[in-house]
Amino acid sequence: MILVFGKTGQLARELTAHQGITCLGRNQADLSDPAACADAIRQAQPQAVINAAAYTAVDKAEDEEALAAVINGDAPGAMARACAALNIPFVTVSTDYVFDGSGDAPWKPADAVSPLNAYGRSKLAGEEMVRGAGGAYAILRTSWVVSAHGSNFVKTMLRLGKERERLMIVADQIGAPTPARDIAAACLAMAQQLAEDPGKSGIYHLAGAPWTSWADFARAIFARAGIACEVEDIPASAYPTPAARPLNSRLDCTSLETVFGIPQPDWPMGLTEILKDLGELA
């Protein structure tokens, strides 16, 4: 049995589709109580643990950094230490927001980190605690998560695209959408391989291919859904938010394929599957 923290989020919903998964919702394990999360692991005695839960309200985190730090930092750290004591692998998901978004080269796992916002700092704190726990672990940094579940860019564009004739979308933030279904499959594969070879422990990147902008991603959504909404490119500076976002979210995923045999997912194919699941494919 693989124990998953999270039940209603995009990643957790995709993990529930797999066999041998036990998901813990907030009423069973609240990440604002790291000790309770560690206790849940000790009681369940699983074969591996995947942390699919997080504080993800990026802008709100600017005002709630202490809470974000507990949920994204202290809780994964407590989970990782509990797993290390039981000698089982721990997999957790992090973010491209640990980088400052400078330049245009894809970020490698070993590149220097420098978060621009509170959310990024909280996720980085979690990475550091997990690395220091002493057990078999994998930290999977990803970006622009999308699925047929929860709140995400695809569902927002489908709604707004039907309501408006024209949308202004940021065009100078470059990265790639990553289907939650592919992240779930990667987490499971990594947990299984870590159980056999703890030497694969480390930080890895998973993002869709090819690179794109939010504006071009919106155009792809509208084209596949048959929505006649025009997209106007704007710079991020024209759409200010409480939390600064990195302009360069490209992630180098080479090591994930080299070590675990997991290739970059094709996000256009993933988008088609999401729209089909939502009944929105033209």
C-alpha cells in the first residue's frame, strides 16, 4: 500500500485512479499539524509515501507565509523523517517557483535557487527538510499543473472563453503545462524504483513539452475546444499580482528520464485528454 497525503487536489485525484493507493484527506491528516502527519505514517506502515498535498494559494501566501511554511515546509519534513525511520521511500512535489526565473535556459535540478515569493520560499524550505531527513526520497519539481479536476488554467480559460470575445493573457512567462495524470504516474514509478534502489534519491524535474507561453497555451485550449475567443498578448508587468512570478519556468527534465526512465509528457496530448474528460473537446 502506498500512502498519499491529499484527497481532493489535482494530483491526489489522479493518484486515486491507481491500485494500492490510500489517500488521506485533511480531516484525516492536516498538514498544518506536521506531527499528526508523521503519526499517520507510523500507524499505516505503508510501503511508500507520496505527498500530494500543499498550500498552493500563491498570492494569499504573501499574507500567510507562516502557515504556508508549516504546510509546505515543516509537514513534508516530518513526513520524510517518519519515512526514514521506517526505511520506506518518500516522494514529494515541489515547484519551479524555487527559481528566480531569470534567463531563458531550462533550469537544472542543481541550479542555484532564489524564490521570488513566499510560496516559493515555503516549498524550498520543504525541499531542504526532506533532503536532510536521511531516508530515500525524491523531490519532483513541476510547473503549470492542469487536469480535469479542481481549479486550474484550462478550466478557467474554458469558462472565460465562453463568456468573453477577447482575453488579455500574459505572453512573456515561458514554461510548460504539466498534466497531473503524468505527475501521478511519475510519482508512483519513482516510489517503486526508490524502494528497490534508494541511491536514486534526489531532486528531479518534470514538465510538459514543448515550451510555451500562457497566451499560446490559451490559444491551444480555445482551438481544441472550438471556442471563438481572441487572445491578446500582454507582458506580466501589465497584470500585477501580489506574488511575483518567474518569467522563465522552463525545467530541464533530462535527469528524470536518465535515472527513472520517465520522459517529458506531451502537453498537447494531455490537453486533449483533459478536454475529453470534461466533455469540451470540439
